[in-house]
Amino acid sequence: MSDKGMTIHLKIWRQARGAASGKFVDYTVKNVLAEMSFLEMLDILNEELVQKGEEAVEFDNDCREGICGTCGMVISGVAHGPYAASTTCEIRMRQFKDGDTLTVEPFRAKPFPIIKDLVVDRSAFDRIQQEGGFVTMNVGSAPDGNAFPISKEHADKAMDAAACIGCGACVAACPNASAALFVSAKISQLSWLPQGEPERGRRSLAMVAQMDDEGFGDCSNHGECEAVCPKEISIENIARMRREFVKGALKG
């Protein structure tokens, strides 16, 4: 690597809006510094493209702190890139070598239609959430910490499930394009807490039904979803979702 930084070769999926066909286009980015994030490297590429009068590469991003979940893309065949427990925006270029060739493409799943280039429409997740990932009881202002007796074990499990940022990497990694990890995290989060009890019976039925309606595939326990999840959501939640679904069906 030279004093000015690395040279990175990219094969990026370019696709116009709508149902237009797409293709991989080759680019080279020079003077990439090790401390740059992957998205900052793409920013440099886009600046160069704009200066040449070419169209910039479209990609989703917002917080760039691993919180919002919008930055997802597949890097060299792995959702969010080949480094565990990281969103795309958290990937640093020091994790690659000078002269590396990286393939960059959008999350691919029928329920996530491509909008343009690396941007996909993940509103299917929003519709699933709207079907039951909420509480309707009026909780008012923040209650006293001891008002609801919740064991530390249950609180910890609820917090672990609530860490899901809805990025969609689980869907992109699953050979069946299953959304089971996302849906199970949202169901589990509320099933561990008393605030989620009033809707508990119908929540799993409604959210699973919406997941199926959106066209997501079935979970076949490959475990790829857990492997690429930037928040390390456990597939134990999928087992809990199935139990909650059976309980809801029996009560119905």
C-alpha cells in the first residue's frame, strides 16, 4: 500500500429505476485510506463520477453509526460484508487489502424490490410491524422503575430481541428469503414484557400472516440469518415465535 492509500476495485450493481434490467459495472477507487468507512469510500467514488458528468451510485444510508439499518448491501457475497456483527457503515477499509476486487450488490429478495442501484424497498418490514409489533395500552408517562415486576432474565431477553434494527440482512442471507428472524425478534421483544400481554394472542398470528402475504419464504434453519445479523439476534427467537403462533392459534 502506498503512502496515499489503497487502490480498491469494485464491481457494483447498477440498475435504473423501475423494472429496468441491471448489470455490474467496474470502477476503481484510488487513495483509499484505512480509516475510511466503506460508505466513505463510495462517497469518494460518487464525487469522482459526478465530476466526470456521470450518474452517482445510489445507496441507502442515514446515521452511519450502525443504528438505523438503512445502509445494507451485499459485499463480496455477504450481507453487510465479511465481518461479523457489523452494519455496512461500520465496515472500515483497513479490513481489506490494497488491490482487492469487491463485488457490491443490493439485498436480493422478491419482497425487497430494487428501487435503484443498491437501494431496495424494505417497506414490507413496516407493514409486518404495523400488524402487531406495538402495544395499544395507554402507558402514560414513564412509570417508576419498580412499577412492573420484570425479572432480569426476561428484561435481558426482551432487550436482546429489541436490538433488531430491521436492516433486512437476514432476508438477504437466507436461501429462502425468510424474514423469520426479524419477525421473531419483534414478537419476542413484546412477549417477554407485561406491556405486550394484551395483544399477545393475536400478535404472532397477524405478523406471521403478513410476512407470508409479503412473499417471504419459510425458515429452514440454515442459520445464515443469525450469522450476518449486525446485532447478533439469536435464532432462539424463531423457536419462540413458533410457540407464540401455536398458542395464539389455540386461543383463537
